[in-house]
Amino acid sequence: MVAEQLRRPVSGIGTYIRGLLLGLDGSEQPQVTLWASRPPRGRPDPVAGFGRPVVTSPLPGPAMTRAWDRGLGRPPGHPDVVHATSLAIPPSGGAPVSVMVHDLAWRHFPEAYPDRGRRWHEAALGRAVAGAGPLLVPSATVADDLLAAGAAAARVEVVEEGCDHLAPADEAGAAELLARLGVTDDFLLTVSTLEPRKNLPRLLAAHDSVRHRLPPLLVVGPSGWGPAVQPGPGVVLAGPVAGGTLTALFGRARLLAYVPLREGFGLPVVEAMACGTPVVSSAVPSAGGASLEVSPFDVDAIAAGLVAVATDEGRRAELVAAGHARAAGLTWARAAQRHVELWRAIE
């Protein structure tokens, strides 16, 4: 299993890998070896902390991926199956390959991606579609995109992700963080990488238009690419937050606001639902009808949704109940079992 993304402190693909490894725990599951680039020097390697065998390339991450793109390199040993956890697909050495395709959002909103990244994704998608193994996707939305890109329907498998990976809530850590940021009472929360596809400028504009009726908006997530997010009054940038502190923030928030332009799944939505927090979102697949859905292009609609869910106790209770029901059906054990079934079918 390609595990390079585990080295990124906050990453949706990294969360998928961690969740899948959690779901694969158990004596009846296949042995999984993690494959990554040259380990970092002078500090612990996050890939080594999962109790799994780890094999590494002599190349650093970017060089390893470029080599894979050119068909160079081969998996160590003689694996029965190679699982690419993203479109960074390694040469398989003759072993069957399965690929997790998280989204094709760059095709819908090319302006939300840097040119180089868009070109790489398109080329990598072509290699995935030209392959022979199963293409796993987290939602029917991504499945439809893959079919439109030329993938054979028989190769595309929808495997929804889990949301039972959150660490136990670290209330003391959350309290310390909020105090340091000057957030002393209720707050709204959004969690994402700070990049154009996540649509933060419209969310911030919506909050600003009704901020006299709302608590402050806490923005959690690492910087991505594109223009820097400019926080106005009532907006607090927290930077990346992980582990139990993030779990506690989900539980403390008045609501989660998550309105990306396009999403293959949308883990923050179901993470919040698992913590009993109501959600205002765009039409992300993970929500499953359990959020208050708004158009990501309509600032007024986003603002109205924020006010409704922050202030209407009846609506809040309905969304919390619907969110709990949605989250309860999304487990990593279920996702892992479907992966195993597909692997055994091709080995």
C-alpha cells in the first residue's frame, strides 16, 4: 500500500490511509506492507508508527513520484496486490494494481488548481484509466466522473469512507488553543486546506454579511496554494489542528460550515456529524442528505444557512439526529472489508 501521504500532517488522503489501516486491523485481514519514499532525516518517520512492515525508496518523495510517472521502479518483494492510495501510481512489477481515485474536481473547476498540478492530475488519470485493475471511488459522484473520463463501468467500485477514526477529544488542548486565539464563547467552525476549491472567500463573505447575528468563525486547516485567506472581523485563523484537539473543536462548535465547489466525499462533514455537530454544506457526497445544503456560489444562501442552523434549535436538533444516523453507517471496518474483497478478486 502506497503510504507517502502519511508524512503530511493534515491530508485527506492521509486520513483515508489511516482509516483503512484501522479497518484492516484483525487476524483475518491480509498482511499489508507500507511503501513510501526515503524516510526523513533527523526526525521520526510517521509511516513507521502503524505497526506494519515498511519499505522505502532511496528517492525523496517528489523524485519517487516522477520516477513512477515514467514507469521506473518496482515494488519490493513479490506482492500479491499493489494498492495506490491516490493517482500517484507506482509500477507494479507484474502484480495487479488497485487505485483509489478521490475526485476529479480539477476537471470541473480548472481555475481552482495550479497549471502544473492540473497537468499532472490529467496525465495520472490517463494512466489509471488505461490500467486493468479496479478503480475505487468514495462516491457515486466520482464514479460518474470516471465513466465520463472513459473508465469501464466494470472497473469502478464505490467504497464510502469511514468516520470512526477520530481521536478521543482533548478538551484541555482545545481550551488552550481557543484561549490563545481569543475565542471565549460559542464559535462556528470550518475545516479544510486553505485553497481555492474550498471556496473560503464566499464562506467568509457570507459570515461577514450576518456576523452581527453569529458567533465568530474559526478556520482550521493548513495553507494550500492560491491567494492567502484574508480574515475580516469575526474570523479567526487557527492553522492546522489534528488529533484529539480537532475532535474537541468539532464537538464544541455551534456548527460546521463546509461549502467547497466540488468534493469527492468530504470527510469533515461526517467527522462533525459523528461528534454531534450540525452541518451547513454544499452538495458534498458524504452528507447523504443529513446537512442543511446550500449553493456554494450563493453568498446569501450560505449566510441564511449559517443563521438558520446557528439559531433555530428545532432545525439544529433535526440535523444532529440525521447526522448521527449518517455517521453510524460509515465505518472503516466496512470500507476495509470491501477493499479486501476487491484485492482477493484480483490477486
